[in-house]
Amino acid sequence: MFYQTHLTSRLMLGTAQYPSPAVLQDAIAASGAQVITVSLRREGADGGAFRDIIAQCGCRVLPNTAGCHTAREAITTAHMARELFGTTWIKLEVIGHADTLQPDPFALVEAARALCADGFEVFPYTTEDLIVGEKLIEAGCKVLMPWGAPIGSGQGLRNRDALRTMRAHFRDVPLVIDAGLGAPSQAAAAMEMGFDAVLLNTAVAKARDPIAMAAAFGQAVTAGRMAFDAGLMPRRDMAVASTPIFGMAELA
Amino acid sequence: MRIDLNGKPLTTRATTLTQLLAELDLDAASVATALEGVFVPRSRRDQTRLTAGAKVEVLTPMEGG
């Protein structure tokens, strides 16, 4: 499904901003996620507890290049992550704008091309732009991760029609809604639209009870995917009575 | 010799990346290194010489979204 890796859970969970390492650990378990995102930062902070959580949770690790603003920074970070985490997976983020944290599509494609050629399996954080998506596929990406909304904003699927178009256009490419989801209902909506997975962090980490929220998102993702597989009824403009008219009494 | 380690000045006697990590008492397997913004793989830390003013980054796993 994702670079020949089959996952039974369609929820990927970020590991930042939890109230404590213990809550993070329980939230990962409660979510059912099989992929967690991680980052690289300067040595000095206490990373020991976090390393233990990574090792114990049994999840596949997806390192990110969060905070990088140029292709060069992102490429260097990816190489450091590959060595440190022992994986060729990389969540490629090249940020273009400080307020929206919107990806810089030009630097993103440039970095993706270099990394794919170097044997990385790239998960690019992108917009819903179809041409950028095409360029990323040409660069060697086999997954695309369009944003739902700006990172950490909790706005949900801000450009639903464009995301629907993207889903239809990249029929055979795994698509992951990454960033901007604030509520389980939004995650379920993404899954109902046929997206392959969702990736989120803040909505769980900043919930009053992150462990319960992790479970809620896990169930929403499962329900949404089940609904997609079951086939949603078509939307209609007018009412269509569901109870049969045949056999109705004449009481007027 | 003074170098720049993770954005802070540091006086060190180390002349290679391997020596620097040892001097800092860091587990060589749990960090990743870069010199002047270029990744230095574990296997090349021995041969990677430090000069005065060198900009070194030593990174470790951290939480991320």
C-alpha cells in the first residue's frame, strides 16, 4: 500500500506536544496507529525517554523534515534521519510560508527528485495542486500527502472539492490527508472520500484527554473507510421518500 | 580550538568528529552528524577533520508531527 508496506491501520500519528511521554505512549496504543512521525533536533534535550517509546511501540517510524525551508536543508535532514532511524521512509516537508506553513512546491519537487534518486521512499507533504502532484510522481514519489488545512489549525478539509478532484485524478496513487484535521468527523470525511489514510498530531496531543481522542480518531478512520468500501448513496437535491407508498391507508 | 556546535561556541581538543562525540560523551550510534550543512555518515566521522570555526550539527531523535 505504501511503498510495498501493507498497513491494517489507516491512521498515522504525530508524536509532538503531548503532556507527557506516558500519555504519548498510551495515545499511540489507543489510536491503533502503525506509523508514527518523528523528527530530528539538536542533541541536548532529554531524548532518552522518547527513544524508548519509539522502540517499544512497535510502530513503523516516519521521520519528517519539519522546519526545513530549503531543498538543501531537507535533503541533509533526510540523510541524517535515514541513518539515525534506519529507514528509507521520509516525510518530506519544505515549508514555503511562515504563517500558513504551506509547502514550497518548487523546492519540494527538487528535494523529492534528489531523495528518490538516492533510494529514499518519499512521502511529500504537498498541496492539492494536481500539477505539483504530477511532478512529484515523476520525481519518483509513490505516495502523495495533500494538506487538509494549515498544520495545527484544526480546520479540517478546507478545500474539499479540490481534494475530491485530486482523489479522482490520482486514482492509483496512495493519498494521505496530512495536517489540519481537528476532529474525528473530519478524518472520517476524508476516509469516506476515498483517501487512503490520514496523518494528524495536534488534534490528539492537545485534546483534554489525548488517549481518548486517539481512540476516537482511530474509530472514525475505521468507520470512514468502511463507509467508503460499502459505497455511499448518491446525494440528491430533492427528498425521496424511504417508506413505500404502496399499501398506505386512505385516512384523509 | 573553537568550533560551533549546534549553534553554540565550544572549545574542544577534538580534531575529528569521532573524537568530538567521545569528548561530549555521546553515544555515537544515537546521533546523526553534519559538518557545514552537509551530512557526515557514521562511517566517515573518523576521517572528518575539524578545523577552527567549523560548524557542526549533532542531532538526535525528537518528537515530531
